Amino acid sequence: MINCTSRLSFFLLAVVIFSTLQQLVVVLCEPKVVPCYFIFGDSLVDNGNNLYRETTEKVNYMPYGIDFPEGPTGRFTNGRTIADIIAELLGFEERIPPYVNATNGDFLRGVNYGSGGCGILDETGRQLYGDVISFNEQLSNHESMISHVVKLLGTESRAKQHLSSCIYSVGFGSNDYLANYLPKYYSSISTPYNPQQFASLLVSKYSNQLQKLYDYGARKVAVSQLGKLGCVPIQVSTYGASEGSLCVEMSNNFVQIFNAKLKLVIEDLNYNLSDANFVYVSNVITSYGNITNLNEPCCSLSIDGHCLPGGVICSNRDEHIFWDAFHPTEAVNMIYAKLAHTDMSPLYASADLIDIV
Ligand SMILES: *[C@@H]1O[C@H](CO)[C@@H](O)[C@H](O)[C@H]1NC(C)=O
Ligand SMILES: *[C@@H]1O[C@H](CO)[C@@H](O)[C@H](O)[C@H]1NC(C)=O
Ligand SMILES: *[C@@H]1O[C@H](CO)[C@@H](O)[C@H](O)[C@H]1NC(C)=O
């Protein structure tokens, strides 16, 4: 990361050459390296968008948010989400608000479109959870949002320039497996796709959606790979762990197929859309530090795998990977977010310098 001092010395040289750049130096000493941050995703980032939808996938009750300053907010964990922590690491002092409650000033700083239970495919989550906000619908919300940016900045070209300086996080696919493909696959409900074909279908839709985000002016985009979904407690309790493992290894293998294809799509997008930077965020945790409980949720569960309203919770939340039967604890979110922030460094290192040129 470039701090103010090193930028200053770099630009002092420039000031000698171009004597009118003094004002620029002042601008460059703004401590924030990233002017705006837009978040697209599922329950790993949802911070309240689902609360006003006809869906069962909402968690605005204790013990969700027990370690969050404002208490239960619709976040699917005990504390901050991965997106909350990344925003802090990027230098944002105030939280990025949910799209549903964003107002004027927010549109220039970024909003969070995340929706628990949704996926790459429009139908993902609909049967199990109701009216969740798919990636396609999040993209149309973004399109509406852009009209606010144009109004606020006065012209389309200013809006375009602003939007190109923002960082965009994108993370979808978990629910396309957990709430769509895997239940069908394991219960032999007819599906026209084998695991290879399903992964191909997903990444081809995903690629089009990412291209659409580019068409809406995004140039710095971080795309997260999927975690080991076969280790999620609801998978293990429903299908049983593989021999010698705590996880459903076949599910993990299916996800690996998706990740491998996604990585190629990201390379392709960078090649085809050469004025943009798409970063593949691998989030591979090599050390869990003090987290020793690898498979037990921290709260007592309802039948659908969420925490029971007002139910019992563990006291050592920092030692658990899982908060409920699907979602990580804030302790794990912190590890993920730090790794993701490092993976994202090509998007923010020297961001200001590039903008000036
Ligand atoms: C958020 O938006 C919803 C839906 O428009 C509204 O009902 C709710 O009052 C808003 N909440 C806040 C805190 O603004
Ligand atoms: C990149 O461009 C090629 C050639 O037009 C196309 O076949 C391919 O699908 C594109 N890839 C992506 C990820 O957009
Ligand atoms: C592990 O726990 C100890 C004692 O609570 C603490 O001092 C240390 O910072 C923790 N390490 C990590 C990586 O969280």
C-alpha cells in the first residue's frame, strides 16, 4: 500500500518539474486509497437486503449479530461479514450500507447488493427460500443505482470515470450448489447436468454477468472462488462425512471443478477486456490459528440449519469455524477478509496514481 509520505516524496519531484501540481499533492494525501466499494454476493455479505423481501432467508434476531455493535441487522453471522472487514481494510470508516437503505451520499461511496440464499442462476434459492435477489437482479439494481451517480455528478462521463475508480467484490455459486444442484444430485432428482456440465453452465452464466458489470463501468473487480462446501455442517449432517474426513468429499470435488473453470474465465476476461483488472480471490486458509473447533456450529439449530431465535450459543465463538450450519463465525471472516484483501492488492495499490494519469 502506498502511504501519504511515500506518495508525497514521489510527487515532490513531480512538483519541481510541473510547478502547478501542488493541488494534486493535497488531493493525493487523502488517506483513503479507494473512493468507492460495491459488493455483490449472497449470505456471506448480505447486510440487510433480505429483510424487506418475501423470503424465509432472513436473520434479524438474536443470536445473529450478538458480537456486532448494532446487534441483529440481517447479517448471517455473529459479528462482521467478510465484506464489512474488507471495507475496513480498504480504509472506509463507515460501513457500506445495504442497497435497500442506501441514500444519496452512499451512491458515490458504494453499496452492498448481497442477498442470502441467492445464486448465479435466477432459480437458485427460490424454491427453498422464496424471493431472494439473484446476481442478475443485483445487476439491475446496480443499473438503477448508476442513474443516481449520473445525477449526483452531472454527466455520464464523470459518472463513468468515477465508477471505473471503484472496487467491486463479487462472490456467488455457493447456493447454486448447496440449495440447488447438490440436493438434486444426491437424491437422484432428475437434472440434465452431470457435475462437469453444471460447473460449465454456472461459469458461462457467471462470465456473462461479469461482462455486464464491466459494461456498467466496473474496471477493478475481485471475484471469490468457492470454499469447501462439503465441509459445511448442513452437508455433513444431511449426507454424512466421507471416510477419514470431516467433510462430504464428493461435494468438495464438484466445487473444485467450478473453481478451476472460474479461474480460466477470469484469465479470459482479463484478456478480452484489457482495460479492466479482474482478480481471482482464492481465500485459501492455511492456518486457522486458535480456531480448533472445525465442524460444530456455535448455536443451537432450527430444522433448516439457522440459529434458533434466542437459542443457546457457545461462549468460545473465536474457536469455531462455523456459526450456524452454513455460515462462518466472525473469527473466520477475519482470516478470509485479510487473505482476500491481500489478493485484491492489484486493485488498490497505487490506485490514486493511476487515476491521475
Ligand atoms: C430500509 O428500507 C426499507 C424498505 O424500503 C424500509 O422499510 C426501512 O424502514 C428502511 N430502514 C431504514 C433504517 O432506513
Ligand atoms: C473472450 O473472447 C473470445 C473471442 O471473442 C470469446 O470466445 C470468449 O468467450 C471470451 N471470453 C470471455 C470470458 O468473455
Ligand atoms: C490465540 O489466543 C491467544 C490467547 O488468547 C492470543 O494471545 C493470541 O493472540 C491468539 N492468536 C491468534 C492468531 O488469534
